[in-house]
Amino acid sequence: MSKYKKVYADIKEKIEQNIWQANQEMPTENELMEIYSYSKDTIRKALSLLEMDGYIQKRQGRNSIILDHNLVRKPFVSELKTVSELNRSAHHQVQTELTNLYIVQGQPEVMKELEVDEKTDLYRVSRVRTIDGERLEYEISYFDRRIVPYLSKEIAEKSIYQYLENDLGLEISHSRREISFRFATEEEKSLLDLAGYDMVVSVTSTTYLADGRPFQYGTITYRPDKVTFVSMAKR
């Protein structure tokens, strides 16, 4: 994990655990440099990411202020979180069940998004997530095996992202997402607790490493009453 992401993660955890509380001023950049023993550039990158994710608000000529993240955030869709991070930060009980894991080639849409040819091996992973006792998410993802050479049931049901970052040393940067509403497929109806709904929220995303390479493409479908997308807009 890069230095600025370590600072970001630590400050975010302090805010989520109410160690640093809403409407409180942040320490100055110089104070943060002393706390974390990193350069001003590293601290500024971390603060920019915190502001983009809605945790703080920068103010011209004054210290940044901590925002009330409970009012502006929900843990689905709006950020890249591992299952353990979701459990810890939002007090949800999350379980992941692997439904399929196998190798495929030559799927045109996936090839385009991952910038691969028809001979490139891809992992196809499908998983169902149970959140607080309800099956609310169904995910189908493809991983480029040149970047992710090995996946197993244990990894897929624990945390693929933790495996990629901690074991493979990859730095996950960001994802591009498209959100739509559509009728649920028969497969989704059988796998999710839709509580009478016949539509789902579908989030299709391509996820990139820090060096710009796409490594994951897929879709997660959600029960519509259990997802909120929050976007921060600045003038």
C-alpha cells in the first residue's frame, strides 16, 4: 500500500470510529507530517482523497473540517471496500458465498474492457453476499490472469482485494462505474432475497491498478431498497 493510502486509511478509521469527530478541525498539514512522518505531498494526497470520499472538507487558509460521514455515506456502491472493512466500519455482518470459479476466454465485452485478446485467460468469479442475514448482492467478475494468476474458493470467499494487495503486492487505484436499473434475471431471482421486487440495481465496473492497467471487469446487482449512491459535488 502506498504511503498516502496508509495515511488515508488511518484517518478514515479514526473518523469512522469517532476518535476524530464530526465538525472537529483536522490537525494542520505540518502536524500530520509529524504524526505520520511523511512528506507534505503525501499528506496532501491523503487529504484530497478523504475530501473526495466525503470525510473532510478543505477550507482556504484554515484547517480542514471533519464531516459527519453517517449523514452522507452508505457502505454499498460508492467505494471500494473489502468484506472485513465493511464489517468493521459500518457494523454490518457480511458473508460471501462463492457460486462459481472457472477460466474463460474470448468474451468480446470483457476483452474490450480489460484490453486483452481472445487468447488471454480470465478468471470468472460469481459470488453472493449475505448482509445482516439477507442475500442482497450478486457479483460476476472477470480477472486478467496475467495480473491475477491464481484464485481459490478460500480467497474468493474471504477477500480477493486483500489477497491482491497484501499477497501479490498490487496497488488498486480506482474503478469506473455505470449504474442502471433493470428487471432481475431468473438467476438473480433464485439467488437473491428480493422481497417481492422484480427489479435490481446493476453496477457495472472496470477496476484499475495504480499503473493504469485494468485488471477486473464485472457487474454487481443489488436489491433496490438496500443501496444508496452518494456523489459529492463541489462548485
